[in-house]
Amino acid sequence: MSDSPTFRPIRRPVILGVVGLMMFVSACGGGDDVARLTNEPIPLEDLQNDDAIGSDVDIDFTTFDGSTSNFAAYAGTPLVVNFFSRTCAPCVTEMPEFEAVFQAFDGAVAFVGISTDARFDDAELIVEQTGVTYDLGWDPNADVFERFGGFAMPTTVFVDAEGVVRETWSGVLTATELTAKIEDLA
């Protein structure tokens, strides 16, 4: 018997796995042209998409009952369009506040909630859970969301009585903030 250590040959799959992992890790490494994560805050104005500002709202959407409507039908009344999804916790948080503001304006401002959920059942569930009663639409492919310049959830679009987009806001709004933005439309 020998006191020398016993060596086992390293198997080819192990070597290939290690080499593959090293290649993957090095590919994920940064060069000078790669965006880096930082702890620096992003200015709020950089989070807003102004592409839709000044455009009209002659855009069709599918309502919850399956018919087609158009945002231009709301002309003559300021309009708030709120995009939401069941998987968006901030959306769920703000929807009851939107309902309260909708009720407070008592028809002086129109509201349309647009679900971007892929499944209609999910869209219906969030509406039931939050109790919203304003007009509702479904945009499973996010086509309408993109037309309004949405890029994050929740997104709220503010349209004046002439049917022109005045602001697109991405992020949560409290009832107080929402009310102030609606009052700015006048």
C-alpha cells in the first residue's frame, strides 16, 4: 500500500462545463460601452415619456364587453387613461384611489382603465378586487400602451377636453397627485 494520494482523471463534461461557465461569465463582463448599474438615482423627469405629448387620441381600443371604442369619443371632457396589470402591485395599489377621484369629479372628467394582462380573466379579477367602475378596456398585446408612449407600469395619460395628450406619467399616483394633474388640464 502506498501513502501517495490517488488521482482520478477529470472527466470531459466537467471540463467543458467549467470552460462554458467561464466563457459566459466573461461575456457578461463590462466593456466601456456597456451600461452599468449604479446606486445613483434617476431623475424623475427622465422616467417620463413625452413622445405622445401633443398628439391626438384617435386610437381604437377593445372594451371589456368585447366591442371597439375610440378615445376620441371622449372629446369635450378631460380624460384620464390608466394602464394597469394584475402583476403590477403599484397598479393594484393606486386603482382604488383612481376610483375615488373618478367619483369625486362626478362625470366632469372621464376615466378609462386599460388592462395589459395577457389573460382576460386576470383583467377581470383585478377590476373586481379593486372595485373600479369607470370604463374599461383590454390591451393584451400592449399596442395601445405603446401608442400612448407607455414604458413602465403603471402609466397614466392625461388628455385635455380637445382630445390632445398633455402628459404621460409612469409611476404610482396618489389621489392628491392625480387630482392636481387633472386640475392642471383645465
